[in-house]
Amino acid sequence: MPSDPTPLSDAVLRVSDLRVSFSTRQGIVQAVDGLSLDVGRKEVVGIVGESGSGKSVAMYSMLGLVRDANVTITGSVLFEGREILGLSDREMQPVRGGEIGMIFQDPMTALTPVYTVGWQIVEQLRAHTDMTKRQARTRAVELLAEVGIPDPKSRVDRYPHEFSGGMRQRVVIAMALSCNPRLLIADEPTTALDVTTQAQILDLMEKLQGTYGSSIVIITHDMGVIAEMADRVVVMYAGRPAEIGPELDVVRHPRHPYTWGLLGAVPRVDAKSRRLTTIPGTSISPLDVPVGCAFAPRCEHRMDVCSQRPLMRGDGSHQDACWLSDEQRVAIRTKATAQEASS
Amino acid sequence: MIALVVVILVVTLCLLAPVYSGVIAHTNPFVSNLQGTFRLNGETVQVMQANTQGLGLGVTPIGPTWNFSHYFLGADQQGRDVFARLLYGGRASLLIGTVSAIICCVVAAVLGLLAGYFGGAIDWVLSRILDILWAFPVYLLAISLSVILLTSGLNVGFIHIGAGSLLLPILIIAAVFVPYVARPLRGIVLSLKEREFIQAAIGSGASDWRILTREIFPNVAPSIIVFFPLMVAFNMLTESALSFLSIGVQPPAASWGTIINDGLGLLYTRPAVAMAPGIAIVITAVSLNILGDGARDAFDPKAKLRGSI
Amino acid sequence: MLAFSIRRLISAVLVLFSISVLVFLIFFATPGVDPAARIAGRSATPQIVAQVRHEFGLDRPLPVRYVLMMEHLFIKHDLTSYENPGEAVIPQVLLAAPVTLSLVLGAAVIWVVVGVMGGVIAAANRGRFIDPLIMFFGIAAVSVPAYWLGEVVNLITQSKLHSSVFSWVPASGYVSPVSNPFEWALHLLFPWLTLAALYAGIYARVLRAELVNALNEDYVRTARAKGLSERRILMRHALRCSLISIVSLFGLDFGALIGGAALLTEVVFGLPGVGYLTYVSLQSLDLPVIMACVMYGAFFVVLANAVVDILYAFLDPRVRLAK
């Protein structure tokens, strides 16, 4: 097990060796294969990976939101020291919404169309606290104001379809934070929004995090979002963690070839224009995961030893699951820099 | 799956009606047999037996003998073998149901495709016609048409259909249900038109005919396939209702509906006559419905999420 | 909303007009069909047929006859029957209407309650045994010929078990609620149950399908993440969104039934409602009565269609703004 930077008492969330598999007609799909991560107080942890990397499934299965009858979930998830994996719906209900808030990807369909936004926020408040209707409604108006909805006193009685996408996402955020949760999980919160709104939403989330003091787990496929918000990063590929570490370390000194690909694919305004790197090959089907390192088929630096699955290793808080040694990495980087300089 | 087996079984049984009545039961189910007798377990039994209850007047047909070779389900007022009539009636009912469903689906598909694809004036006219047909209370329309056409047949230009022909109920029932199928199909075509692959086909200069047959129709076909067994069931039920009201299948031909009608007078004394065709209709219609649901689930990738029948 | 409603009602009127024309053409102008011959009977001589034709004004041009009939029906209110000359048609229809109304209202209450309960229970327990069981009953309900079910009910209650279990069931017929409410309900009990059975099945199936679809929607996932109980999610979120289509369906069915679509049930149970009147008049080819009944029925169907469209816009907040 990797050495632990966060003492148990400070970890809001501690995931150990989470495995999620689905049995389908075509075979067993291992959607999440051994994910371990910690989230400390007031920390923002970003989980990044392409579609199908298992990042969303991991979070949903932690909260018991995976309703498929063919799923098997093993491992341990400690929330504030309490095991929440395997709890019944009844036991989880106070946790969901009350202590862990969730924000979903598509704001257009996330709210029930037939009730006003105020009604839906009040519903959550009254489910977890013993506020009266009037108190809850006042709080709902406050929340709408905090997330930047103009004229909240009248907007609180409007229906979701009367809001734009960005505004709806703000409502969803308001709802998720309404009960002062210790942890907020955001599943691609900005993917469905345009670029300007994206920036606004991210700013809002940062601001609220300061006010409420909650930890955030943000799931995304966009390294830019990671760079903007995350304190620490988990890079996932094919359901497995590829690299974990403080955001600055991972972005400045990435170790896993997949991370190199992800970072290389980010267009940069400051550097002189160069071709964006693409990661060769296509993302693998979850049914076809190779025996050894999952990324090996697409990796330019694959070696013989990669037919064995690499374990997470590294010093301190920055870990990676790759057989490349530090010397090899330095060599690769030197070569790449030389190439760039000469082109 | 069981449903499929049941349907095939029913169809086969009914198709074999002539075999049964000719070879096994040795009766002619279309001819009155008031004076007839037959042998049962060595005894000679009268088909129409004297009434022993009530006032002791008149005759009552014999009840079910549960013997396959003679009057399995008993006789009706005319002394005819009920079971044999049931099988023949099944042929008529199934024939009418199936053929009218075919006609209905074909016409509805054509109208729906044309209206949905071409839009504009064509759509407006076709939709208005469908609307009017649809707003007409279905049973009233079927009954009205049947009443009129069944007394004197249909004589339009070169089309001459006799009053007793089975073609009349077939056409009437088919026509009445066309809007029921055409509207949803038109809706599907409308939403298909917005999809990218259709736009691409239009953009690449394919002819309308080509788009309709190669792109649109294959995507509408699953819905038609799902509709079909449901329409057969619906049409059978409608036909039986019309026959029950004596404006469907005309005597001497029999269908399950007419047999029920025949059996009304005997309802309290010989319930089998009216019950049997009803049960037959229920079994067939249930199986067809289950088949239709099964077809719909087979075509729908999200069906697994929903479970149940 | 107002403009939409007005437009919808105008198109309803146009449809009614078209239906009246269509009915008229069917009965009076089907090619190869001679209404006079039909009225006179199959074995009438040509003179009698000609006489009939003149008596009923059938020798006038088609559009004139149409206008005349409409005038008698709607304006002068004195359309008289062919079968019973001198007897006004409209009062006959009006007399029959409350019977149909009693039948349909009672049955509607039963089928809505049973159907909704069935759909909710099936959806809440999807995958478990009771779910396919309820759905099977739903399919069976749709597959039973209405009149046959009525006859079977009669068979059981009037004959087979009349002396024992069902001795309290009255003979068929209708009793006005004004004169004796208890007898009114008792006479209608089995007709209610028979008519309701058919529709309850459909509604349970439709509602279950809608509910299960709703339960797979994103907003239900959000509701779960909010920590709401499954029951609350089903009853407050999924059901509320699914009821919209049930309400539309109900509006259409109710309209059709009020207009006389329950004729088979009425005939089987001997209830002198509009459907029964239609049936009788069809048997005797009493054309004015047929015309009146069909127009009556069509009116309610068209009205129901329009009301449902407007109601849908009202119930679904998303549609409201768009209109």
C-alpha cells in the first residue's frame, strides 16, 4: 500500500482498492479495477481520464447509485471514518444529499421538469433537516443568490426549463450544497456548457468551496479543468489508476506515458504553435483489457516487462503505475526536448 | 416464446378444420342437423334432446360430450357440431384479422411515409384525412360502413364485391384502423428526417425514392413489425364484435363472433356454445399481444432495463 | 395559451363538420347503394321504393338533403325518426344520455383507481413476481371481447350462481338515480366492473411503462443523490411526470365512451343509453336517429381531443411556454 500523506483522522474520504464489475452477456466488464485514493479536508481532488475510464462509475458505485442488478462492488470506502460501501438504501439516504452532495453532467435533464426549482431545493432541505417550509424556502432563496442567480426571490418559483443551461447548473450546485455537505462530487460539471459558462461555473465552485469548506471530487476529461481547480490529481485509464499526485507535480513532472499524452493534447496559448500530440490508437473496449499494463497497446515506450501489470509505486505523494524507471524517463524527455528545439 | 407456440398451434388447428370435420367427426358444420343422431359409446344419442326442465317444451341441443369424434363441445341450436364450427370459425376470424392487419399496415405505412417525408401540402391533406377518420368514433365508423355495405355489397366502377364476401369486413376494418397506425409512423418519419444520416443522404443528392426505400423504410420497419401482431389481435376483436352484431361475417359462414351470437340464446342452458369461441379469442389475442410486446422489446436496446412482459 | 385554445377549438368545429358530411355520404351516397331501397325493404316493388323515396325527400339533390337534415338536426330540433314516424329524435338521444353518463362515470372511477394502482405497484416491484402478474392481467383485459365478458358476467350472476352467491344481483336494466339511488348503483355494479376491467388493464400497462422510463431518467438520479426515499421518488417525481400521458389517454377514452362507444356493454346489460340507441337504430336503419347518435358521439370525441390537447399544455409546464 502506498505510504499515506493524509492521516486517517483528516481524510474525508478514503477509498481502498475499489473494484466494480458488471456481468454481461459478452462476459465480465471490469469497469473499475483497484482504485485507491484519499480526499482530505477542504481538498479538491480531480479524477481525469477519457470516456470509459471508469471515473464516473467509481463515484456512482461508492454512493450506491448504480442500480444494475448485475454489478459486483468490492473494496472499502470510508467516509469520515465510516464504511459506506455496501450500506442499504435506507442507511445511505441520510448520507446522500445530507453529507455528500452530487452535481451531474447534463444540467438540462438533471432537474425534475414539473416542479419549481424552489420546491426541489426545499425538498432536499426538509429531507435532511427539520426546517419548516418557510425556513426552507428562505434558505432556498439565499442559496440561489449565493450561486449567482439574479432576482432569486422571483426565480425561486420558476420551472427548470425557464433557466438556461448555465443557470440550471447553478441551481444544481445550490441544491447540492444546501445541506452543507462535507464532500461534493462533481461529475463533468462543465462538459455540457459553453466555454464562457464553464469558467464561471468553475469560479463559482472555487468560491463556494472556500465559504462552505467542503472537499470536492471533480471528475473530468479536461486537463484544463484539473489545472484550474485541483489540488491533487488521479489519472485513470481502463478502470485503473495510472498516476496520482499533487496537481503541480503531475502537471510539471508527469511520469505515466498516458499522462504525457493527456497533457500534450492541451493546446497552449503561450508556447509557439506546434502540432498537438494525439495518443495513438483508440481507447480500449472494457471487454478487451490486456493482461499486463492496460495502456501497453498504445504506448510508444512499451517494453517486454509491460506484459505484467505494473503496481502503483513512487516516492511520497506522487505515484504512478508504470515500469519505466526514472532514468528512462529522463532520457525520453531529453530526446523530446531536443526534437522540439530542432523542429 | 410460449406465445409464438400458442399462436402457431391455434392457426394450425383452425387450418385443419376441414380435416377434423370431414375425417374425425364426420359432420358438416354448416348444415342443420336437427333430427340427427350419432353413436356414443355404443349408444345412439339424439342431437337435439327433449327439454326435461321447466315446462318440458321444445328441444335443447346436446351438451359437451368431451369425445373428439362426436360433438366434442356439444351442438348448437341448429344441431351443428360446435367444435367443428369453432375451428372453421377460427379460420374466418384469423383470416379476416390477418389480412386486414396486412392491408392496414401497408396502407398506413405508405401514407405515413409519404406524409412524414414530403411534408407540405401532401402532409396537410393526408393528415386532415387521417384526422377525420380518426376522430370518427372507431366502432361507429366500422358499424356504419358495415351496415351500409353489407346489405348490398360494394359497387364502385369496376369494383364489385358481393354482400356476403369476407372481403367487406376485411376492408372496412382495415380502413378504420389505418389512422391508428399511420399517425405514429408519420411521427417516426418526422423525427427521422431530422437525424443526421438522413440529412447527409439528402445532401449527397440521393433521390427521394432512394432515401425512402434505403434509409427511412428500414428504420420504420421495426415499428411496423411490432404493430402487426397487435393489429391482428385488434382486428380480430373488432371483427368478432361486428359479427356479434350481425354486421360482420354473414351466415352461413361462421366466425368466432357469429358463434358467440348464436350461442346467446343458449347461454344459460348450453353455455359452451358461447363460451368456447370467447375463450378461443382471448387465448389468441393474448398470445398475439405478448408476441407484439416481445417484438418491441427485441428491437429496443433499452428493454433489458425495463424487464417484465 | 388563449390563441392556441381558440385555434384548437376552431379546428375541432371543422372536423365535426367534416364528420357530418362523411356520415351523410356514407348513409345516403355510397355508390351502388339506394337508401330508399333499404328503407323500403328487400322485397319492395319499384313503386313502393319510389314512394318511399318521395316521402323521405330522397329525390332531392344531395347537398340540399344534407342541408335539410342538418337544419332539422341542429336548428329546428325537430328531426323525426324514420322508424317511428313522428317521434322526435333529439329527445330520444337526450333521454339516453344520462344512462350512458352513469355507466361511464362509475366505470371511470373504478378503472382509474385500479389501473393507476396496478401500474404503480408493478413499477415499484419491477422484476419481482407481482410485476409480470399484473402485466399479464393487463394483456388479458385488452384481449377479451367486451360483449363476451359482459355475457359471461351475466351468465355467472344471472344464471349459474344466481341462486347462491349472486342472488342479490338484479335483472338487467336501468333504474334512475333520482328515483332510487341504491337500485341505480346495484343495477350498474356489474356493468361498471365489466367496462372498467377492459380499461384498467390498458392503463396499468401504460402507466408501468411510463414509470419505468421515468425511473431511468436523469432527474431521478438527481433525486436519489439528494437522499430521497425510493417511494418518494416514485410517487412524487416519476408518477407526476408519467401522469401527464395517462391524463391525455383518459380524456380521449372518456370522451369516446360518453359519446356512445360503450354500446356493446349497454346492449349486453340492457342499459338504454346512447350506445344502445345507436345499436337499435342501426339494426332498423333508422337513418335520422343514426345520424343524431353518430353526431352526438363524434361531438364528444372531437371535444375530448381538443380538451386533452389544451389540458396537456396546462399540465406540462414545458409545453405551456412553447404554446
